[in-house]
Amino acid sequence: MLKHAQPVTSLAFSPDGKLLASSSGSTISFWDAADAAKIDSQPIGALPLQIEATPVFCFLGNSTLATAGPGSPMRLWQISVTGTALEAKEINALPYNGISIFAPNAGKTLMAIGGEQSQAVWLVNLSTGETARELALPGEIIVAIAFSPNGSWLAVSTDRPNDKLSTVSVWGIPK
């Protein structure tokens, strides 16, 4: 069992299943998934997210962690673990602020990102940090996004607060 002093707000496994990241309060902890041993804890500001709201993060490959949150740019981190020591080195800062939702495209170099206030979803090339495609959603609040397992489709759930309408839109992703 992984003990935390405050409620856990985000969890992510590395794709190889060896590492688990968890956020609790103002800390991101990294765990050995095989034996539940804590490898390291980092203050969120040290990564640095520097936000007061709940951070979101996910692994992109076994050693790259994407972090974001309202009021913070999206960042990519190279994570290396040696025994019980963890090193997080920033490798890219993407020019998107206020990101609260994102999803990696398995096996691809794209990530879909958006947030409650963004009224758009961006497909970002993770190799260059550039926008590959923007999906405009005027008047919509982005609630959730997900790629299909083969990366060919992107689903986006939105709410329209004025007319209390929820919608899921699906787009084909060119190869």
C-alpha cells in the first residue's frame, strides 16, 4: 500500500509498468511498482509546476513525464532512476498554459491537450513542441480527451454550460 499524507489527485504508470507517479498535496512521488517502495518525492514546485491547483501528468514512454496544470506551462521531463535516486531534468516547455487535460497517442509523437477555458484541443508534436493541428470548439468546455488504442481516432468530451448540453466528438487522426 502506498501511503500519502494528503488525498491523491493524480496517478500515472510508466508504459513498462515499472514506475508509478502519484501527486498528493504539493508533492509528486515516484514508486517502484513491483514492491511499492518509494523511490523519491519531489515538491511540485521543484519540477517546477508552481501551481496551486491539481496537477495532471502522464508518462510518454518509460522515461518521459509530461506535467501541466492551470497557471503553469506544459513541460516534458526526462526521468531517470538509479537505485533509490530519481533525477528529473526538463527537456522541453511547451507554449500552452492552463492545460488541465491531456492524452498521449500511443506509439506516436502526438499529444492532445486542452483545458476547461481553452475552447480548443491542440494536437502537439512532442518531438518539436509545435502544434500539428488545432480543433476549435467555440463555446465548449473541454471535459475529457482520449486517443483510440491504435491512435487513429481522438474523442473529445465537451460541455456547453449555457444550454446544458454534453457532447462527445470523434475525429480521425491522419497517419
